[in-house]
Amino acid sequence: MSRCDIHPSILSADFSHLAEELQRISGADAAHVDVMDNHFVPNLTLGLPAVERLQAVSPIPLDLHLMIDDPDRWAPAYAEAGCASVTFHAEAAAAPVKLARELRAAGAKAGLAVRPATPVEPYLDLLAELDMLLIMTVEPGFGGQKFLDVTLPKLRRAAAAVKDHGGTVALQVDGGITEETIARAAEAGADTFVAGSAVYGQDDPAVAIEALRRTARE
Ligand code: DX5
Ligand code: ZN
């Protein structure tokens, strides 16, 4: 069966009980952790010391999404902390190939993200250097926003390039993923789905994760 990974975003979790909130999504493939610096995006979340503690207690791998300026400087430390994957933004990185190589050398999967209005084409030649491509389906910065259908053509083009490349690169979508929108993203070729409010907004996150997985596979 082809890949269909669900990565709940802890941005929508209760920040006063993050260890327990990670346990509630232990049936997911990874926990998506949004690091925001109030510069690259107009919001501030958590940083390296908190991520190191989450990494120590998480029952599942951590999938880091860095929405920060100067990832060239800061991203490798998250890989060294043991995060399974570290994704940085194309718009913020000065030397994406060098950075992706550093992340891999530190033992993490390397991910590259693009905002909704950033073309993916300039980065498709870099697939050999990447383990994941993240097509943002909302403007990064906040949970609970509406899925932007205008990103679907870009997702289709990225999926075709990933397939041509041999299918080794995961194609992630992040933002506005719900039981309603996940089918459109899956149909367009995404195989890794971040969902914050759609998971933690439900009484039982485990049930929400299974429902998303089932709908994406249909
Ligand atoms: C937004 C973050 C997302 C966010 C998604 O900038 O990158 O990971 O948590 O939240 P939902 O699924 O509620 O759109
Ligand atoms: Zn994210």
C-alpha cells in the first residue's frame, strides 16, 4: 500500500500538558511540532529547549516544522536533538542544499517547505537532497485556518515530479486538513498529512486520526 501518514500538529494541543497530549496521539505516524519565531511568521511558539524535552518523552517520532528566519543557523540543532525530520522554509534558507546535507548528516530527514504563493518549480531539481517536500495549504502561522484550494495545482505538479524522481520523497500538506479536505489533498498526490485542529479539536484524537487515515485512503 502506498504511504499515508498522519502527523497531528501539537499546535492545537494543550500546552500545559504536552507530554500527555503526545500520548493521546501515539497511534499517529509522527507528531508535527511547529516552531515559530515571530519574524518569519507573526506568531511565537516554542524553541529548542522545549523540543529537546518533547523528544525525550514522545512515544512517536517528531516532525519539526521550522517557521523561522535563518534556518541555516538554527535547524541543525533540532536534528542533533533527535528529531526524525526537520523541515525548513525555502523562503528563509540562504543555502538549502548545504542545510539539507547538514540535517541528513545529523541523522534527520531533511524537509523543504513552500508557502502558498511560493512556486515549487525552482526546488524540484533539489529532490535528491530531500526526504520531504511540504506544500503549505494555508499561510503559515496559525492553526484552524481554511484549506486553500488554490494550492492544489501546485501539489499535483509536485506529486508528478516526486513520482518521476522515484517516489522516495514524502509529499506533505499542512493547514486546513480535515475529513472534508484530506480527500482532495490525497487525490492531488499528497501522502503525509498534518492536522492540528481536526485532531485535537475532537474528544478522542485517536478516533480522529483513524478517520483521517481512512478518508485519505478511500
Ligand atoms: C500552521 C502550522 C500548522 C498548523 C495546522 O502554520 O504549520 O502545522 O498547526 O493547523 P490546522 O490543521 O488546524 O490547520
Ligand atoms: Zn506546521
